[in-house]
Amino acid sequence: MKRLVVLLGPTGVGKTELSLSLAEHLKSPILSADSRQLYADLQIGTAAPTADQLARVKHYFVGTLHLTDYYSAAQYEADVIREMERLFLDHDSLLLTGGSMMYIDAVCKGIDDIPTVDEETRRYMMEHYQKDGLEALQQELKELDPEHYEIVDLKNPKRVIHALEICRMTGKTYTSFRKAEIKERPFEVLYIGLNRPREELFQRINSRVDQMMADGLLEEVRRVLPYRNENSLNTVGYKELFAYLDGNCTLDFAIEKIKKNTRVYAKKQLTWFKKNEQIHWFHPDEKEKIIRFIDEH
């Protein structure tokens, strides 16, 4: 049976460099599972592969979308599965790598078949949110879908809005579309997880943010400022610098906030990944051990 090797781990752990070595060993291209590296104009803030890295190994799903493009985990699932069918004609193993938890699960386990939200509903809900605020939307969700209200991250506007979009557009609850059934896949999945001691990981995250600033992250944020309300920019690194450009904080405060929010996100990723008992964990420096493990399985 064909095999998908999944290299995952928290942001800043060191997936990129190791993924290149593993791809070369497997003679496989790299399928990216990073929901922000999909956007072409966010190279610095998403730590997207460099031109040299893209030349070294063929990558898919990097820099393919415009900032205004709507894209979901369900679309990603369909696109990746279709691409894999084609690539498996010439490869016995493929490498998927990234840290976007839902995207990885979408490919490996499948995602619920939730309808794509139409433009009119999306625009209405965004105006509703901007006019009435998150608390009003939370109350509306409680009335329309009390079951989902109990489990959704109520502080995350994107999650609350999306659930309400589905309720309004279909006349059904968001819960009714969430079956959580694992789909049969025509390939085996081998999960390789990367992690470091927490202090080491956090130090790398802090250093990486400093490097991003040195590489021109602020200039990149200025360039994408006209698109600030797009979902593609509702992400760490951009939101904090938008606040600085609005005059709401100092640059130093914004940078520290990026570091803190990135560390929080890394902890969330690890919490999600730890639920998957099929993941085999390694330190990123154990390259030879990882390659040997892949060869033996």
C-alpha cells in the first residue's frame, strides 16, 4: 500500500530543514500543511520556504492563493487528496509537513462535509459582527445551536461566525453537519512528531520573531495593510503589527506580543497533537534516527 509520511510539530520547532532532508531521502515532493503559507504575500510572517528551498525540493500548496481568496480545510482536503492520487502514480511514499492541525487531520482522517458559505451570507455575518460585536453573535449561536455553543471557542470570532453562517445559510444547526467519522484512505499514514524541551522551543520562537523583524516583517505588514480585514490576515504576527501601525502600542510591545501569542499557539498545537497516539515523537536533531525509523516502518 502507498504511504503518507506526516512530519508535524509546533511552530518554530524546526520542521522545514528536516522536511527537505526527508523529502530527498524519500524521493518525494513536499505537500505543505500550513494554512497561512498557502498565501503568496505572507512569506516572512509565515516562515514560508525560501527560493533556494523551493528549488531544492518541489513543494505543493505554498504561495498558491491571493489574500482575498476564500479557502477552507474541506477545500484543502479535496485538493490534496486529488494531488496525491496523481503523485502516487510515480511515488510509493509522499511527505506532508506542517503545523496546521485541522489541515493534517483533514487529509489523514477526513473532514465533515460542511457546505461552502456563499458570499452574501459571509458578507452579512461580517457586517453583523462589526456592527453588533462578538457577544451578540455568541448569544445568537446559543439560541440557534446550543450544542455547538457548549464546545466552540467562544472567544474566537472566526469559529463563532462560521457556525452562524452555516446555521443561517442552511436552516440547520452546525452540529448536524459534524459527524466526526474517520474516512477510509487508500494509503497508510506514518506520523512523525517533532518536539523540543519547552524552554528550548520558546527560545527558538523568540529568536525567530526577532529574525523575521530583521528580515522585513514590518514592511511586509505595511504592504498587506489594505487587506487587513481578510481572514488570511487574522493570524499571529500581522494582527499585532496592525495594532502598532494604528498607533495603539509601541513597536517593542507589538514584537513581545507576537512572541507571546506564538508561544501560546505552539502550546495549543502540542495539546492537539498529543491526542493522537499514533504520533512517534523525536527531537528535530535526531535526523538519522528518524530516517532509520521511517525505513523500518
